[in-house]
Amino acid sequence: MNEYKNFSYYFDQIMEYIDYKEWLDFTKKYVSKDKTILDLACGSGTLACLLAVEGYNVDGLDLSENMLSLANDKFKAYHINNNLYLEDMTNFNLGKAYDAITCYFDSVNHLPTLQLVKNMMNCVYNHLKKDGLFIFDVFSKSKYEEMDNTDIEEEFDDFSYHWKIHLEKPNILSHDITINGENHIHEQYNEYYYEINDFIDNDKFEKIAIVGDFNDDLQYEDERILVVLRKKN
């Protein structure tokens, strides 16, 4: 699961299409600025930095040392003194609890088994304060079907990349990325579709909101499902 080992250097440029304001506004809708946040699978730390600039007390956690190095550079640039943890989001114990935990950008879909997703949910539960919120997203089934046979090529000033995606099984998206720059990089990884009701423990969490594509409801054609849960005590 330690993905993006070499891809991390190019990550921010390739992902420049992401509208971080949508994610920032969605988080602000449910979490007030006096609250503490743990951002799971924080990646290169862009969203964590934006939340910190908005006044949130944000820590980050990621399995990739290279990604956390990028996040650390951003934290330093913005004079953010919060913590960055090199940990597996399916098995961590930080010895502290948060008002909210986020896990965005289909990071849950990178976990290869339903049991690992459930392990992650247990870790989240154990790191939330009373009435704490867990806010995350997953790809919808329609998104998986839509992305089958996707082929993307793009050139930047100092590198180019070729990204091929195909539906390997009804629930598995296979990604194949080739980057040509100062070095030649080839990486492969999968994403896995899960029904959210298969891993939400209703004895531990109360569903606050389930919406699609940052709207107020959920439709089949929505690509991304966003979920807000509250910890039961």
C-alpha cells in the first residue's frame, strides 16, 4: 500500500486539476475552526496546509515517507508547527484524540481488502473525541465504470506522463503510470470499490450526511460519495 514511492516528486503538478476549495469548504461546513483535525492519507499536505491557514489545528498522517517530505516542506513554508505521522492508516496509535478526522481523495479506495477498511474505521473511532466527526469520500460505482479504458497523456516543461486506467474486475481499477523526465518512472497500483454500508459500524458511528459530488443529495451518476459520520459514545 506504500504507493507513489517515485511518483511523489511529480504528484502536485499532475494533480493540479484538483479544486481544493471544494474540499476546504466541505470540511468547514461541518468542522468549526476551534477544532483539531487529523488528515489521514494527507499526501503532499496541500489540504492540511490550507486548513491550517484557515485557522484549524491540523496533523497529517501518511504511509509514504516521500509524500510526507513534501508535506513537511509545505508546513515549514507556511510556518505550521503541527505533527506529520509516518503511519499506516489501517493500524496506528497516536495516543491522542481529535475533534475530526478526514480521509479524502478516494484514499479509502486504495485499501485492498474490506477488512483493512474496517481496521481503518476502528483506528478512526479510537482517535476521535466524544461526538467527533469522520469525514471521508469513496468513488461511486458509476465512476469506476466511467474510468474504464481511460488514457491520459500530458506534457509539462520538465516531464511528461502517460496514465492508463482500466477496469480489471467489477470492483478493481488498475492504474498504470509512466513518467518521462530526468528519470524514467513506471508505477502500478489498484483502487477497489466498496459499498459504504459494508464497513460502517452502526454501533460506533451515526450517519450525519451522505452526498454526491459536493451537492446536497446523492444520485447514481455522482462520481464521488462524501460521507460524514459522528462517533457514538
